[in-house]
Amino acid sequence: MKIQTAPSPDGCASSRSSLGLKSLRSEAGLGLEQISDATKINMNFLRAIENEEFHLLPGGIFTISYLRQYAEAIGCDAGELLEAAGCGLRKPPVSEGRDGPESSTGRRSETGILRIF
């Protein structure tokens, strides 16, 4: 299923468009309780997602995880939902630290030293 944005009821261009998540869930034949049982996401957070009240979610990685799990549960593209919710994943800039740049595998270069005390 693809997330469709509908024009906002007041017709104002600056208002956020509705994502229609509740209707997508209904089309998938799922109830909120089923999604909550499968994902272990609190019902209040699921309601916030459907009502597009993303500010009520706990934030950070939790919000991203909840939105991904919800999208997968109703058969939608998680990337589209994250983008529509303003949670687009951006890669952090690569910076050279004291130990030099990280390798392409994400591990420290040979010059990095790990000390365990």
C-alpha cells in the first residue's frame, strides 16, 4: 500500500495534509489492538500515530522505530511514512576524529586504539 496525502480540510496550503493511516489500517483488516499485540507499542502511541500527533511520541529512535513498525504492520512503505512525519533519516556527516576517519565498513581505522580498564 502506498501512503496517500489528502488535502487538508481547511484548504490551506501551509497546513499538513492527512496521511489517511487509519483508513489504510482498516483496509488491511487490522485493529489497533492487533498491531499493539504484534509490535508491543502502547495503544496511546498507536493512536497518536494514526491521528498524526507525532509530537506525542517519545522522540528520537523510539519514534522512528514505532513509525517503521506501524507502517510494516499495515503493509505500507516505512520510508514514506517517516518522510511524511518529518523523520527522514539523514546520514551524519563523516568527521575525522582524533583516531582518523572511519573505514568504509564503519570500523575504526588501523590507527585507532581501544583501551579497556
